[in-house]
Amino acid sequence: MIFKQAPEPTIGRLAIYLRALRTILDSGVSTVSSADIEKITGINSGQVRKDLSYFGEFGRPGRGYSVEPLVNKLAGILGLHEKQKVMIVGAGNLGTALVGYTGFSNSDFELAAIYDNNFNKIGRSLWHLEILDIENMPSINREMNVNVGIITTPGTAAQYAADKMFESGVKVIMNFAPARINVPENVTVRNVDLTQELQILCYYMPKEEIVEIK
Amino acid sequence: MIFKQAPEPTIGRLAIYLRALRTILDSGVSTVSSADIEKITGINSGQVRKDLSYFGEFGRPGRGYSVEPLVNKLAGILGLHEKQKVMIVGAGNLGTALVGYTGFSNSDFELAAIYDNNFNKIGRSLWHLEILDIENMPSINREMNVNVGIITTPGTAAQYAADKMFESGVKVIMNFAPARINVPENVTVRNVDLTQELQILCYYMPKEEIVEIK
């Protein structure tokens, strides 16, 4: 793909720009400068211009960006032209928390299905969804066409959940299970490693003694 | 602090290096090259050398790095010389999931306390912990001395949870609630925005039509 070279931090910022620009669009403003985007997002205007330049020439020097076309471009780049349906495998505490996650409303995502392998859970309701049998995922997903999967199983069940997802046509997976999973080349997995996130956070903790640099 | 200038992706990779080097140390190997680190982590050896160079001269050209001192240095840089105690506010589904999260065992973190404001929950057991009253946090934490906090409340309760944490001396916070929180300057907050993580992931979804670049 022609814009695959943009580094991942750029992609993360595109998502932030998209959110900000949608707010601007809703407020009826039609043109923004990179300085305006900086004011809203806190991201340096030079960085904004550099990030957007990976994907072509959007703005005109001295005239800024037209908001609506830019929103459409960014949504297209991120694959978010329309709401993406999401499935979860694992109806435990984390899966349950995600089904109830209020951040999904007004987002680009719609939680469409939750699967489990436990017969005590299958068929029960979880908020607005019915817990489905993971064995039926390939046939159910032929109708539903969900491309985005979230794994919230225990570590030992994660690979099986992932295998079912590949079999069912899921293309990107967010893995919360504390286990690495193997995937075919055409599937992208993002491992959410909570302890690693905490390690990064601890770097920012004020340290009582300066670590000696030799 | 003298090494605050390292960019955040570097900090994220330090956590990965630390994990890899601890495994190497456990296996009894005493010296590694950046190429060895590349083999284990998949991170380019040039990047490894560059990342480590932010924090001083660890290795010797042609002789590699001594594993044990490097582990100690990285742990020191990340503030992880000893296990960090963690507290959670919010004993709902997500909080419950985190208390049961198996990724904490064998990590740098120890879950020390969970708080809630719901009298139906306070006093009840959650795995190995008793749910504590958020109003008692300042006095309890004078003894416990927990520096790392995780917020898993609904969005509307997040700021109150954060305020209690500041009052109790918590220094870094991971916020899972779908709400921004205001913090004093000496506290660092990391917002975990699930929909943004999903947006990044969707970028890697194979797209049926190439987005036109004009």
C-alpha cells in the first residue's frame, strides 16, 4: 500500500487529528491551519504538517486545510469511512467490561458480537448482546462480516480464539490475553501488554535518587 | 532529570529490552551484543544501540554489553529496582478483571489494594484483596505507600478517583475511564483510549480500494 511507510506514532496522531477535526466540522468551521490543530490537540504544528505530508498534499500554504475533505481523507486512511463492527472472544470480566464500555458510543466502532466456549455462558445476555458459541463463529461471521476482533480470554485460550478469528475472516486483532499469538501474514495483531504500559508509566515517576550514568 | 529527553517510543523499547535481558540473565549468559538483542526482540540492532545511548555508554564496541549491569541500569531508569505496588480504583468489571490478571505475576508489579465508593462492594473480597473504601485511601496509603494507580471507574467518577490518588501521594496514573482528568504538574497520567488503539489497528487492515492521494 502506498502509505505504509508512515511510522506508527504518526498513525496514532492521525486518530487524534481525526477526532479533533470531526469536532471542528461539527462546530461549522470549514478551514483550519496546522496551528489551529495544535491548539486543540497540543501536537506541534510542524509535526501536524509532517504527519499529514506522508499521505499527500492536503493543505495549501498560507490557506490551511479544508476540514471536510481532510476528515474524509483521514477516515479513509484509517479505514474508518463507516462504522467498523467489532467482535470479542471471551465473556469473562474483561469481555464484560468492554461490552459495557461507554467509550464505544459515538466512536467509529460498534460492538457486534461476543463469543465464548463456556456452555454456562453461551446463550446468556450481556448488555445488548447474546453470548455466542465460538464454534459457530465462522458461519455467523459469514453474515455479520466483522473484521475487527478483540481477545479477552485467559492466556491459554488466546491462540484458539485467534485461529477461529482467522478462519472467520477477521483481519485485525487486539489481544488483551497475556500470551503471544501466531498469525498468518495478512492479519495484524496488536498485543496490549498491561505490565509494559505500567513500566513506561513508571519511567515518569519522580525518582528520589538520580540514576548514575557512567 | 538528566535522561528525560529520550522519546517515548524509546522508553517503550527499554521495557522490552529489560524483559529480554532478564530472560538472558536467567539463562546464565553474561554478555550480549545489540545483534543478540535484535534476535530476541526483533528490534533492529542500530535502534537498540541508539536507544541505549540516550542513557550513557553501556557497552564496549566489539565486546557487547554485560547483561547484569545493563539489567540493573534499565530497571533503575524505569524506576523498577524493586516491585512497584499498584492500586486500583473501581471494583467493577474492569477492576475485577485486572485484579485477576495473570500477567501481573512474574512482573515488576504487585497489586496491593483496590478501592471503591459503593457500600455494597466495600469489605467484600476480590481474589486475594478486600475492597477498601475510597474515603480511607489517604490514611491507608500512608502505611502502604503505593505510587502507581489505575483508574477503572465510570467516566463520571474518574476525576474524583484521581483527586483521591493525588491526595494519597500516588505519582503515576493509568486511566482506563473514558474521561480526561486534570492533574497537578508532578503527577503523570496515561490515558488508555481503547477506541484510539482500535483506530490505529484499523490502519493495518487490508483495504479493498486504495485511498486516492491527490
